[in-house]
Amino acid sequence: MKLKIFVGLSSALWWSLLPAPAQETGEVELIRKQLQQANDAFQKAIDEHRKIIDALNKRLETIQPAQGRAGVPPPTPVTSAVPPVAAPSPQPQAWSPSQPISLGKAGSAYMNISFDTLLDAGWSTARDPAAQLNLGDHDPNQRGFTLPNAEIALDGAVDPYFKGFANIVLKLDSQNESSIELEEAFLQSSSLPANLQLKAGQFFAAFGRQNPQHPHQWAFVDSPLILARAFGPEGLRNVGGQLSWLMPLPFFSELSLGVFNGEGATAHSFRNPGEAGRVHGRETLDRTPRGPGDLLFTPRWSTSFDLTDQQTLLAGASAAFGPNDTASHATTQIYGADVYWKWKPARAHGGFPFVSWQTEGLYRRFEAGADAAAAPALPRETLRDYGFYSQVLWGFKTRWVAGLRGEYVDGNNGAFDAEDVFRGQRTRLSPDLTWYPSEFSKLRLQYNYDQGKSFGTDHSVWLQVEFLLGAHGAHKF
């Protein structure tokens, strides 16, 4: 296309320079006509060039999720239609608050740091909201005030081949005691061939949409019920590796496979010793891996494409397979599907207005071993749990977002402990309203209507405040 435009433009300019007919009476008019033709050809070439640039910019927006996987910032859309005559020498830019804080740089290596804090305040009709209502590790855990997450985020380039990421989380429990955890620390390749990417270290498994997200990315104060039931309070994360392949298609489509140790509280449904050495009422074993089959595997496929110029659709399917500690040969399988849709008009300013819809459904099959010593004795059986959440967000005005989330979880009866809070039927409805004073802070008000077979009905109201020092790196769309 560019070659045709260049040839057409050159031809027009060439003919415009040819000698005019000898007749003097028509020479002026002929020159004017040739000049007009040359101008028309030049304008046509510029218009074609603009169309090419607009199409390429649209393509960049379409494959935006793939840029996050490579750990690089998205390219800046091109707006100029005429190529520059001479590129000016780069000038140093002053640091602005919207940029990460760079601690050091040596050659191609650098490191950024940011600090993000979430503070919750509110009340619930439940005396102890963390006992049965809010089961997530970063949910409000008591009446009054809660500081569930203060996160130090580090990221940077190690060299031309790898980038590094780390998240160190501090939090306060209901007794105001501090705890610290290395939530994530991993290395990610940036230059593998064939659209491949390798990730290794401690990180969240690529299962669904919300599990890999940090609490400051959530659209609601607390984590969905089905995620807490399947993955436990801390989400599914572990030490391991992941290989991803960006498929060579005209739209975004990615396949990934994660392999993890699958042990500890961050692998709740797998080789998890449980609180006081019990899971679902059963006494757990210390299962040492004997081979690759004793590891945790998490395959995922995700894709996205534009329905129209204003609408984008993302879909994914995930799974997790691995052993659990309730018996020597007990296993767990978890399956999930997720959908995300977003509408944003062509003339949106600063991302507003918009409407988005996100839904995830999960099914868990847990092989529970027998425990004759339990009171009462528990037989070997298969526990099945399933559920979903669906949420709608409406960015109705710049910096203002209204949301509504509905949830349902259930499972088969089984001979499990009646006090097991990670089983039984539950529903929850949560409207919320979020205001962003700037990109570094937010205030969120949320109401929860909880109904559970084991506790009846409860009502809760939570106010969440967030502030950010520095700036996080870009997250996946």
C-alpha cells in the first residue's frame, strides 16, 4: 500500500514538471491544472497514509493484552501523517508523580518501587465478620477498622532478556498484630522466540480473571465467595514455573501451562496441611512428591477480540489438577470459565464513560480420604463444590464508578464437618460506589447482603480507602 502511494505521488509530481504546450494563450491555465492535479494527488496520498496509521493504532489497541505479557509498556499511538524531516535529539524529561520511582539504573537494568495501602472501616450484623462472612485474607476482618493490605511492589529490567517482579505484603490482624509475606517474586522472559514467554518463581496461577489480581485491582472490597472456597483465603499461588504461547492469529489468543509445588495454605485445595492439621474435618498427611504427577498443573486458554469499535470481549477457560493431603492417593480437580465484556464510546475522555461485565464460574472435585479417628468418623468420599459471581461496573462520570455483584455457591452434602465454613450454600449481593480523587487514591462504599445455610442472614457496610505512593506497572487488560 505504501509503495502504491509513493509511486502515485511521484508520478503526479513528475507529470506536474513536464513542459507545458507551446501555445502561450493556454500555458497559464495548463500549469494551474497540473498544479491542482499534483495537489489532489498529494492530499490523496496523505489521506491514505492517515488511514494506514489509524488502522495500525486500532490494531495496537486490539492486541493490548499481549503487551502486558511481555512486561513492556504499550507503544504510543502515531498521529502524524507526514514523516519527520529530522528527528530531534532526545531531551531528558523531568520525573512526574504518575511515573514509578526508579531507585537505580545500570545499563539496561533498572528498578521501580511503589507502595499501596488499603484501609477498611465499617460494621456488620455478624459479631465476627471473618468467622463465616469474609473468608478472604484481604477482606475486612472485624467491625471498626481493618488494614488488610499494605503492598510494596518492585519491578524492573534485569537485563535485555529478563524482567523481575516482587510484591511484599504487610497486614494487620484483628488483634493489631503485623504479619509479612512474600506474595510474589518472579522472573519473566522478554525475548524468547516463537511468541513464547517463561515465568518462574512465586506467583499467582493464571486461573480466571481475578485470582491473578492484587487487592488494589479488585472492583469490590472483598474477594468472591467461589474463589475463597476453591482457592482458600490467600488465592492460588505457589512456587513454580509457567510457559505461555501467544498464538499467531489476527486476534489475541494465548495458551499457558503452569507447574507448581502445590503445597501450603496458598494451595488450599491441594497439598495443604490445613489449620490444626485438618482439611474438611480430615487429618492430613505429609505427602512428599514422588514424581511429576504429584505436582500442581494449571493450564489456561484466553482470547480477546473487538465486537465493534466500542466493544471488546474476552473469554477464558482454566483448570487446576493436583494431589491433596487427606489421603495417600487423593486428588483435586478445579475447572473454571470466565467472560469479560467492555463498552467504551469512541469519544471517551480519560476512560469514561464505560460499562463492563465480568463473570466467572468454577467447579471443584475434591477426593477426601477416610478418617476413622474423627468424631464422628468420616468416610472416603468425593466433595463437589460449584458457584459463580457476576458483576457489572458503570463508569457513569469521570472518576465515578457504580458496581453491582451477585454470587452463589453450593455443593453436595457429604459427611463433612458441620462447622466447615468453606462448604454449604451461600448467596451474596453487593452494590458499591467508587470515587477516584486521582490516579493515586480511591474511596469505595459497599453494602453486602449475605445469606447462608449455616448462619442465616447478615448485613454489612464497608468503606475502603486506598492511597498509592509511586505508580504500579501496567496490568493486563
